[in-house]
Amino acid sequence: MCELLGMSANVPTDICFSFTGLMQRGGGTGPHKDGWGIAFYEGRAVREFRDTRPSIGSEIARLVQGYPIKSHIVISHIRRANAGRVCLENTHPFTRELWGRQWTFAHNGQLPGIKKALELGFYHPIGTTDSEFAFCWILSEIRRRFTKQPRRPQTLWRELNELCNAIKEFGVFNLLMSDSKYLYCFCSTKLFWITRKAPFNRAVLKDAELEVDFKHETTPDDIVTVIATEPLTANEQWHQMQTGQMCVFHHGLICC
């Protein structure tokens, strides 16, 4: 299985600490050696980095680890290929435009039979993964059901939850997705999150000899939520999502 990492924050924040932990699992402390990718939102646009090399040995990953790119929303993924060959077009996250915004998607799990059972609409995959197919189906359905963005965000959230639960019937469907404003998280089997806010404390990574005292890296008003397939730190209490649950984060806070 692949692993996911996401972040939602109320101020532009770098993800260097959490990404350092994740990249160790890409061929180091974990078997996810079939590529990786990360997307940083800057307004409605996305700054992307992707590589087919394992993150543990990727020069691009080391650049991201050491260069503090600041963003309100981040989505990252390390891949262990099960459907689709190892190549750039099959490397998450995937992006598409809808309603003048760039949507970004990353998925953990397998969805056997989805390509035969569901019919695509406006959006089509570039690669061959069932993940990108599922993303295209979700956006096609949203575009079909809404000619323009709903005025109440909760209307869209209900539809997304319904679509995700429909896809969950094909297999394992843990996902992170964003429209540049909200970070959507859906749990099929396993997804954890933690919100850091004042009073900030020390955090110790599980997969690397690195710790940070967030009191020295933040202001009292900062709110940062990190989402991951497995908890990244050894000394903090992470919340586990339930099967079929969708969480929506905005500026670091959970909306639903």
C-alpha cells in the first residue's frame, strides 16, 4: 500500500519536519519505493514535485526536505505500485481544473474492477492507475451534478462523501483531495490526523532522528493539522479516522 501525507494550516507553513519522516518510508524504513510526489498550494495554483525514484534516494525529495516552501494546504504521496507501471504519469498527486481552481488528489489502496464498472465523463486519466481513474470519475460526477460551485460548501461535502463511499465498495479508498480552499480526507481503512496549536510542544519523528520544539517555530495564533496514513511522531496523540468517515479541514481546523 502507498502512504499519504497532508497539511492544512491557517498561515503559510512549511512541511519539512513531517516530510522528512515520510521520505524515510519511501525505500528506507518502509517499502514504498516506486515514486513519490508533493503538491503545495499557493492561492489557487499548485507547485508540484514528483519523482519516480524512491524518496529516500531522491535529490528532488532532499530539496523539498531542506527548502521551506510555505503553504496553507499540502498533499504528498509515496507509492508502492500495485496497478500501473512505475512512471511519471502514474505518480501521485494528480491535478485537474474545475470551477477555475486546481484540484489535487492522492490515494492509498486498490480498486479492482472500478474501470469496468464506472463510466467516465468530462475527465480522463493520463496514466493507467485505478487511483487517477477514481479521481477523474469523482470530478466528472461533481461537474455533472453542479454546473457551478455550490454556494454552501456543505452541499458539495455531502456529494463528495457519497461519491467516496460509492468508490469504497470497490476496495481500499483512503484519499486526500483539495480544491485550494479545503482539504478533504476520506478514510476507508486507515488515516490519522493531529492538530498542533498553542501551547505548542516538542515532537519526535518515528522514522528519523529528528525532533522539533514547535514553541520556537510558531506564533501563538498558528494552527496546523497534519494527516498521515500512519502517525509520524512517537510522542504525540494522533486521532484515527473511522471507516467511511470524511473530514474536511480549513485553515487547520476541522469543519466536519
